[in-house]
Amino acid sequence: MAIVQMLVFVLCSSGCNTRDVGVSPVRDATDGAIKTAGIIRSHVYSVDLGILPPGAQIDHVFTLVNADTAAWRLESLETSCPCTHVRCGWSKIESGGRQQVTMLSKAGSKASNISRRVLFHSSDPTQPPFLIEVTGVVRPPAYVSTSTIELSVPRNGHSQTAWFAVENYGDVDWDDINAISDQTWIDVTTIRRNVSGRGTLPRQAWQVSIFALPTNLESGLHVGRICIQSGNAPIHEIACVWIHLQVYDELTVNPSALALASHSSDSSKDLVIERHGDLSLSADGVNARIVGPLSDHITIATRQAGTSAVELTLTLCDYRQVIADAQYEKSTLVLTTFPDSRQTIRVPIVAKLQQ
């Protein structure tokens, strides 16, 4: 339920001006009450309403007391947001007297911590303002600690583990909690009851642990979903969490194919290998070999091009005596890293004979 933004209406005597701005509380160093030079104090300056459902209406009454020997006159009010309204039917508080103020507001539509505040200004500029505040935590009946889990893993690499919490703030207990995945590469390892040490506990809290298996997945983004269900009759879906698994190649090469020509400026070509992830790549940690008829006619020189990049130079030697009758010959450059490579890259090479 969206919050309706509107002007703040202050129901009080004439001369009460209202501004909608952010305000900060001014606290007394001894008792936490509003610091007002001993003149005006609210019986309860800040009220914690605890857990609130989305869109809950807030209606709270504060009592203000004038402990001074002179009357306290209200000049203006400031509210922390346009969604907060103030109702007061007075413009001053007599010495030793008290007046009530009603704060009207609305909780947000999403899970969040909220604070609604009103700052009171006196017509006497020597008197500091004082503040009243309402706080709370907005939680839907079924609250999930995250809506999306982002994972990144190399192709054919190790599985990635993650977890999320599901909390019940509703009035009905959940029985037989179960997790259903729509992808074979998502596995739910455990679902266990979670006991939190927070001040305001949900009725029930569960921790769901998962791991994603990148085996046989192509490079790119893979999207799946886990839905939590309760076995209460009838079975109902509590909440869902999206899983974004980014599978990447440990090694990439640019360009992806090479054309070499004997006795020309194209007899040498550069090729860059990059390793993605946390591990570095060194020039002596790359195994580059030629498979095919050109294996004895291409030389390979490697050099470091960065912590995660190596540059190769392939040079084609004169091979006309070997393939005198051919206009071209195809071979393959095979690239791996050692000792822990889980990926092999093959780069096609076409050699053109120059007459």
C-alpha cells in the first residue's frame, strides 16, 4: 500500500505555522528527555510501536507539561515528512499546565525502520524547540532477508553457498517448512529454525542454506527461484527468493581466431589471454601448444601483460616445403593454465601460403 503524500494540516489555534522538514532530536544528557531549559517536557518523548504491518495507521497521543512559572506559547511546528499530521487544539500551555498532542501518520508499504517526528517551536526565541517521536519496524507477515541472491562462479568450478532468512510476523504459525527450486543447479542444503537475539522477535524465524552447482552450465547469467512453502492446510507459498548465478570463463582469449601468412607482414600475430576471478595469471603458468600440421612451423613467445593477463606472439615460419601443394592449412592453438586449470580454450589458426 503506497503512502499518500499530502500537505500537513495542523489543527490548532491561529498563529501556528507548519513546515515539513527533516528534524533531529535534541536530547537531555541525563534522562533522555527533550532538552528545553526545564520549561516544556513530554511525558514520553519517543515511543517505539514495535512491529507494524505495511500501511498501518499511526495514531498516538502525547501529553506536554509546562514546568515553568510563565506560560509557554506555540509559534510553529515542523514534521519529518508530509505523511505525518499533527492535531492540537491549543496555542499555549499555562504555567504548571498540560496539553495533549496527537500524532497521525502511516507506516510505509515496504519492510523498513520508520521514524515520525514533530518539532515544536516557541514564540520566545530564547526557548529551544522540543521534539516528540514515534518509531517502529515495518514487516509484512512473511519477511525475507533478501529478495535476490547474487552468486558468481567459474565454469565447471566449485559450488557457491549462500543463505537467507525467512521470518513470520503474522498471526498463524508455519508448519512443515519446505523449499522448492525451479532449477536443477540450485540445491537447498538445510532449513533450520533460527533463534535471534533481537529485542522484538518474530513468531518464527528460519534460515535457508543453498548452494549452486555450475557443472555443465554455459558461461553467462543463469536465473532461478526458490519458493518457501508451509505445510499448513491448505499448503501456501510463503515467499520466494531469486538466485542470479553468473558463470564465467576462467580464461578468455582475444582474438578468438588467427590467420597467419608466410612471407608477409601477417606472419606474426599477438593474442591476449585473460584470467577472470581472484587468481592471478603468470606467463610461465600458461601452457600454449599447437595441434595439427602447423605444430612444427609456428613459434610461440609469451610475456606478462598484467596480474591477470598474458600476451602471446605467434610467428609462422616458412612451411612451403611441408605443404607445397596446399593453399592453406588449419591447426589449433590449445591454451590451458596449470596446475589448477578447469578450462581449455581452443583457438583456430588458418595459415595461408604466399606464392
